[in-house]
Amino acid sequence: MSAIRDRTKEQFPMVLLTLLSIVQALALELLWSHVRESDYLLELSWTTINAWIQISTTFLGLVLIWIIFASSAMRFRWVPVTSDSVYPFLIGVLEFTMVEVLGPGESGRWLLVNAVLFGVMVRVSHKTMRRARLDPDNAVFFSNLAPATTRDFIPRIVVVAGMAAAGIYLEINDGDRVFETAALLGTGAVLSWQFYTSTHYWTLSIGRRDGPGGQ
């Protein structure tokens, strides 16, 4: 049984990253197709500016999801369960939906999908870290890192609630371009901060102390 567990722990990261890379490639292809086929993106208007912010934030979100999964698979070893193989499919469906609702008048739905996707990613990351903490192979990293408490998740709960509330507001008040721009920029800022946090934990896990980017 121990041999099977060890084999699973060693092979699962490659399986996970292979599966996720396929999902990410399809999502990026859908995003690129949307950019090529949307003539309104060449116009000069507030709607176009919001659309490009939306597209840029979507791209950032796709890259961030890859970084979170890839860094976890490379840094830690854990005994996977069935849900570890199911989550990439669920995330893929949400990514495809997020790209499908890009466009003028769709910012409300886009924010709602982002809220769900952000919440799912928080859940997946937390479950992965919990299982990784139980494995002795990761003891060096977790020895100086206290387990997450409910208080640690309050900022993320606020982010998810904020995205959902903004999405609902824009569904009701579609013509509020100022609020739409603020909500899109706020989402981009949250994802940028999450990107920074991910690189920070990557730096800690490989033992480098010279900054989040390892410069």
C-alpha cells in the first residue's frame, strides 16, 4: 500500500498539470477568438475601454490559475483524492463561461462568474494546503507556517461578496459606466494582489528571502 501511495504522490503532479494545461489552452483559444472576432474593440469609446480592461483581467485570471496549480504541484507532495482530478474540469467550465460572457452589457454576469471562480480557487487551494500539511515531505515549509483560521479567510470572503454584489448591481443598472469601470479595475487589482501573494509564498517555499520575484 505504501508503494502505491508513493507512486501516486509522484505521478499525480504531472497528471494534474497535463490536464490543466489542456483546459488552459482551450480557455486562451476562446479568449483569443473573442478578441479577433470583436470589431467593437477597435473603436474609441468608454465601452471599448471597459472591454479591454475586462479582457486583460480575464487573461490575468487565467495565468493566475495556472500559477496557483503549477506552484502547488511543484512545491508540495500529497496523496490525491478523487476531487483533485475533478476540480480542473469544474474550473475549466467556469473559465469557458467567463470568456463567453465577455462583451458590452455583460460585465455584471462576468463579475458573478468571477466571484464563483475566485471562491472555488480559494476552496481548492485551501484543501490542497491542508492535505499537504499532513504529509511529512512538506514539513520544512509548514513548520513555520500556522494553519489558516476563519479570520484568514475574511478578506477573500469580502472579495467574493464584493464581486457578486457589483455583478448584481450592474445587472440591474447596466448603464452605469463609471461603476462598471471601477468594478473591473478593482477585480484586476485583486487578481494582481493575489499574483503577488502567490509569488511571495513561492519564494518562501524555495527558501529565498530576496523578494517576491526572487530578484
